[in-house]
Amino acid sequence: MNNKSLTFMRLRLSPQIMEQFEGVDFYDIESLLTEEEIMIRDMVRDWVDEEVIPKIEHACEEGIFPDEWRVALGEMGVLGAPLKGYGCPGLSYVAYGLICQELERGDSGLRSFASVQGSLAMYPIWDFGTEEQKEHYLPKLATGEMVGCFGLTEPDYGSNPGDMITKAEDMGDHYLLNGAKMWITNGSIADVAIVWAKLDGVIRGFIVEKGDEGFSAPEMKGKHSLKASVTSELVMQDCKIPKDRMLPNVKGLKGPFSCLNNARYGISWGALGSAMACFHSAKTYALSRIQFGEPIAAYQLIQNKLAWMLREITKGQLLAYHLGKKKDDGTWFNEQISLAKMNNVDIALEIARVARDIHGANGILDEYPVMRHMANLESVKTYEGTHDIHNLIIGRYITGIQAFTRNS
């Protein structure tokens, strides 16, 4: 990390805020973390408590992602966290996971912004781009000066991106892109979009800039989930892209899937942040809510629910931490990420539902975070590979049989 980020980190720590949320660590995972990883987690935790949680309900109500959050994420040095060089922090994957955990404890939309920026916009440039592309884009994306997005999903092709219809044509001195992408986080506020299109039948990545001729990014409205996140379409109508903006070092689905794996890894930690927020709220509420002369936390049904929450969060933490260590030493494989993403989002959504039950009628109020997290997690369960698709990925690993289509 750079000196500016470390200084910012130390300035943000606040004992008073830390007492409000102490984290969930039943198996003492903190003892396995490095000093830097703990400091990074505490920095982001403190910032979320001070700057995000007091403002998140207003942001959801207005349907906005506050620009000040983008600036702060850049100042903290957490964008593109595990990438090295070109102004990127070069942190461990465990540190990146902890960042995602604390951001999503604030809101899934906040973690989505950082995840898309780092894993889906910065990573493909870092891994597949030219030296000139890396030097031009990555430093500005790392500081948040520029915002990025990722265009893979189409209106008719989500779980089956290989059948995408967005096409690129080689026009001699430029490429011409035609097609549309959908459900694009950051799309309308992005300065650059990594768009995947078929060139002569082969999937390639292109860097599309805001303002390119033939490119537009209308925002999608009317969401009941991820309301504090900008979700857009990307429309390319004879969109002219200079030749030096194609990512030269990857072909086929390997490119977008490698980006998605990094994002899915972050989600496996982020979902635990939502689960922790719901557990913390449910425990606090149960200890203060008096019924029949006792706090409801004194009753067996409530204690059973709280114990189940703690159990599932702890299992999810151990899963995410071990996967993070495997990411750091390079021994992971794709199906492990599918299992972590699928499991941790699944248990986080169920924890949100149980927490809503513990809160009773109060659980639907914006005074408590559980309904917001529950709605957000419905989207998180769907994007970056649905629950069922990840089950099929694991099923293929177990049996060796492809079950995605009838004919394979």
C-alpha cells in the first residue's frame, strides 16, 4: 500500500465506532490474519460505520451511488486491491476479501461498485491489455478518478454468454461494435466499459470509452434491489473503437470468465458482511425487545435462530478464508470459487430472512438494515452466476458430465 493509504487508514480508526460493531469471529480467524490485513479491515469497517451506514437509506430512497463514496474508496487504496503495479495496491486476496466483507456490511451496492471496478474493469486490462493500455487506464481507475464497468450479459443471454450476439467488425482502421448489454453495474457513470463481442465468431474484449461515437448507457430504473447502485444498459450502434483498444492477450470465454471468478471470490466474502449486519441487528434487537416480561433473546426459539446464524456465518468465514489463502498461493480452481459464492450468498439470504422474522413487524422498517440486505441479496444470488448454475458447475466437477444443455 502507498503512504497516503496507510495515513488515511490510521486517521479513520475510531474506538467509539469499533465498539458499535465488533465483528463476528467465533473461531478466532483474526489470529490468522496479518497486521496489514487487520488494519485494512478496520479502516474499511470504520469508514462504513461513519460514512455509509448513516447515509445508505437515503441513497437507496433516491436511487443514487454518492460520488463521495467513489472518492473515498480511491483514497483508501482499495480499488483493484490484489492487483500489483500501475498504481494498484497489491494487497493479498485475503485482504481483498475482508474489504468486500466490510463494504457489503454497509450495502451490497457499495461492494458491487468496488468489485466491478477492480475485478471486472481493472483486472482484464491488467491481465490482457497492452502496456500502453495498462499505463493509461489503471492508475486512474485505482484512484477512482475513472469509473469502469463490464459488459457481458445481454438481454437474451445471461447464463449462456457464449451465444452473445454483440458483434465487432474490422473496418481497417477501427472496429465497429453493434449490440446491447444489460444489468451493467456502474454503466451510466462509467468512463470506460470492458465490452465482450464476437469478432469473426471469436469472443474478444474491447475498451469502450464514454463519449465514443455510437455508444450510450441508459440507466435502468424501477429496481426493488440494489437501489444504491447504478444499473444500466450498454448500447452500441455502429460504435467506432480505435484499433488500439482491443485487449490483445485473450480470446474466447476464458477472458470474461477469469474476470468473473475474481468477482465471485469477492462476493463470497461480501455476502458474509450482509449476514453479519443482519445477525448483529437481530442480536441487538432480541436483547432489547421485551415481551411477556423478558427480552425475546431469553426464549429458546430466538436463541436457536441466533445460534444457527452464528454457525452458518462461521462456516462461511472458514470457507472464504481458506479460499483466500488458496488464491494467494495459486492453488485454487474454478469450482472452489463456485462453491464459496453459492454457499455464502445462500446462507446470507437465509440469515437475512430469519433476522427479519426476529425483528417481527419492525423488520420491514428502514430503521433496521435487514430488509434492505434481504432485497439486495436476491440480486447477489442471481448475478455473477445464479445459484443453480453454480450447482451445475459443481455437479460437472463431481460427475464429469455436462448438464447445462440437453444435447451435451
